[in-house]
Amino acid sequence: MSSDALWNALTGADRSGSFRTSLRCWVEDRWEAATWSEVVADAENMTAGLRRCGVRPGTRVATVLTNGPHAVRGLLGVWLAGGAVASLPVPARGMDGAEYAKQLRTICERLRPEVFLLEERMFGLLDEDLRTKLRARTWESLHGTGRVDASPPGDDDLAFVQYSSGSTSAPKGCMLTPRAIGHQLELITTMLDGRPEGETTVSWLPLSHDMGIFGTLLTPWINDWTLYLSTPERFTFAPRTWFGDMAEFGGTMTAGTNTALHLGSRIGRSTRLASGLDVRACIIGAERVEADTLRRVVDSLGPFGFRPESLMPAYGLAEATLAVTATPVHEAPRHLVVDSIALADGELHEVDPDAESATAVVSAGTPCLGVEVLGAPTDRLGEIGVRSPALAAGYYADPARTAERFTGDTVRTADLGFVRDGHLYPVGRIDDVISVSGRKVYAREIENAVDGLAGVRRGCTTLISADGSGRELTLFVEVKRRLADYRPLAEAVASLAMAKAAVALDECVFLSRNSLPKTPSGKIQRHRCRQMLDAGRFEPLATVRLG
């Protein structure tokens, strides 16, 4: 898709300026509706104000994209005024105001944006000094300021900088052109096999995340699908609203993470959805997908019409704009059961599901339109490489990391996986591998096993080498409720670590809920756990030494 085709699709010029469906945003406690045509008109009517703020071709606009109606309009408004949108991360869980302000300052010193824009309700994130330094304005202040002639970025101009949330390192900004974005939206549309004007998307995913902005905002927009855009805050407060909205509004398309799927699908026996579910595609990505989660979802939502074929495990990364592989539509997910200890050494040995060291690895499907998966072998683990028409142009103002990861038309993902029968099986990050006495230990295998213990909060466990050498292994565990004695649970955790990875833990640190630092999409920031431990910022319920 060329830049002209992309802008025509977003403005409705390719359909004579008329959309048939609408956007509904959750605002405070209600849905606020507008047709896509009204959204476009409002965006055009912001461009004069943006121009007065200095936004023109070749400039960059920093923003924290929240799920509100003004941010949605502002995204298109900046593009029509000629600017590139730089999507900065929202505050990670466990990050205080000073730490977040420092992160924004560091990013903007490299980015040098013309203006910093965010919704009025988020303005308090910036202190007075930072507002002045970054020339901060609210999206609301630009509403109805008038229009200028559209001059959006060309095919290979910078259009979007997607900053990571920093799950494994400091945030880095992937540079995306209109050509890359257009290709991505085409391949997502093809992978979903969506019906023009015939789908209803329901999403709560943050627009600051690539799956939110490209997967559940721009894809429905260019295809003229109805979109119900909820918020991460509403989902966090009431996870059942996800599939409650799907049932109430006839949602056919949605997306989320493995952890969110576990939380959102927990429908009790007394709970009744407004009506049945008719989900054509529920994309699951952003973290490793667990076979047990998929099974529980079908068990819980099956009585309401949810089908195994609705689940679409997928793999992607910001360096490829978003999607790389996906489970074919109308096909149930598949998985392989392998030995977890051998897996840590990069070897694949299929075992009986009842074996003590068994672990299930879920397929993320086959490559999307025009995408090639490179480097992932069929008989062992390897680093996944990607060649894609939607590849980023590198990291903004970071030539060293760009040279390290990007080579020509390919990117090294730093993810490990393997391929079987054309399907990619992602296993995890290279950063998740810890060296212990010369052996590789795959942290996620231990963490996933511990998640299944009674009293442990799912998705709230992380293993670190406390001294960085692998000689001292600490497992952080958030518990559902306080215990009188934590040693029995610590010993159960240690037994699982030995069974799944043949390693001995040195200590377990038990925490109350919401203690571990997480990205907005729910990934634990392992590197920040070590920093917080060193700084004494955790308040453990108990620390149990083992061995």
C-alpha cells in the first residue's frame, strides 16, 4: 500500500469521503460515538492549530497515546499537517513520577519534538518545568482550530516512531514509514479475512502499544469496521468487561495478551453475558501464549458460543510494525509438548504430556502476507529473524542498536523459537535465558510452572539472577493473599524449579499484588526488578532462603 493509498483509506477519499460505520470510545463511564467520517472531519479541523504549534513536513510530535477520542483524532491530524507521530510509553507499573519524567526527558533529548501533545486528563503527568521544556499542549486545545491543506508524509518519509515500553531494556523508537504501515495494515486485513464494513472490533488495548494502534485502531479504521474502544484502566478494574462488551455489541474481532485472556475469560457460573459470542478472530500475542490458558478460555466461554477456531495466537514485534505470523483464520491453535530441561539447552525432545519435565509450546501460526521467518530451525531453538515489507527503518537516533539488529531488509528479533510444518513456535526472549553453573536456564519455564500453584497470582512471577552472575537465583512471587507461613509455598516453588529446569533456587521473595513492575501490555520488566531490588524499593511480605 502506497502512502497515497494509506491516507486515502484513513480519510475515506477512496470511498468518496463516506464511511458507513463508527467509532465508540469509552469516556469516564459511557460510550461516546462518532462516525469515522466525523472523526476525519475533526482531525482535519485540528491541522491549523497544529501548524501554529510548528507541525509541518519533517517535524516530529511527541505524544502519550491514550484511548480517548481526542488522541484518535490527533493521530490523523498530525499526519495531515505533515508531522511524524512519536508514541512514547505510558508509565510502567511501579514507576514513580520522577522516574517517568526522567524517561520522557531522555527520549525527547534525542527526539527533539516540535511539541508534546497529550489528553487533558494526562497533563498532570508532566511537572511545570517539563511542560515548558517540551512545549506541552493538550489535544483538546487544538479542537476546532481550523484546517490547512493536507501534506502527509510520503512513501519513505518518517511517519511514526513506536517507542517500546522497555520490558527488557531502555525504550527504543522504531522508525516507521507510510509504506511500512500500509503494508502492515494490508497483511493484518488479509490474515483476518475480514468482511468490508462487516466486522465489529472490540478492544481495550493501549494505543501506546503496537498491537493497540495498528491491530485494533488503524485496521478497523481503514476497513470501515465498527470499533468499540475501551481503556486499559477499565479492563484492569473489571476484566470481564472485555468479553461482556464482545457479547453486548456483537464483537467479531478482538486482541489481547495471554495474561489478559486468562483474566478476561474468567466467567463464573452465575455470570450471564448479554448474549452469545460470535468471535471470528481473537488475536493473542505480545507475550508467550500458554496452552492451558487457551484450554481454560474455551472451557469458560464455550457455553456462550466461543469456538477454539476463534483463538488466533500470533507473533510480532515493533521492529516489523506489528504482525509477523498468525494462526490461520478458522483453524484451531496447535501445540507441541517438549522436555523443558532440554529446551533450556536449545534442544527439542517431544515427551508425554504427563512427564514431570513436560512443557507445551504453542504455535504462533504461519508467516503473514509477504513475510519470511529466518533462522528458526526445525530441530532445535534458534534466534528468529524476520524479513518483511513492513520492516522498520531502524531505531530513531540510535545507529549503534540499529546496526546490531537491522541488516538490509531483515531484523534480528532477539527471540528464540523453532519451525515445524511451516508454523513458528516462539519460546521466549534471549534475555530470558540465565546461565547457571555453565548451564542455560530458561526462566519462563520456571515462571509458568509456578503460576499454576494455588495462592500465586498468574503472570506475576519472575526469576532473576540477583548478583547478575547466575550464582544467586531469586524468584519473585506475587501472592493472592497473605499467608501465616510462606515456607511451604517456597518449598513447592523450589520443587517445581528443580523438576522443570533442574536448578536450585536460593530464595523466594513474596510480594503483595501489583508490586512487580510491568509494561502497559502486562509484561514484567525483568531488568527493573533487579534495579528495584538493589535500591530496596520492594516491600516483601516474606523472604524465604532455600537450600
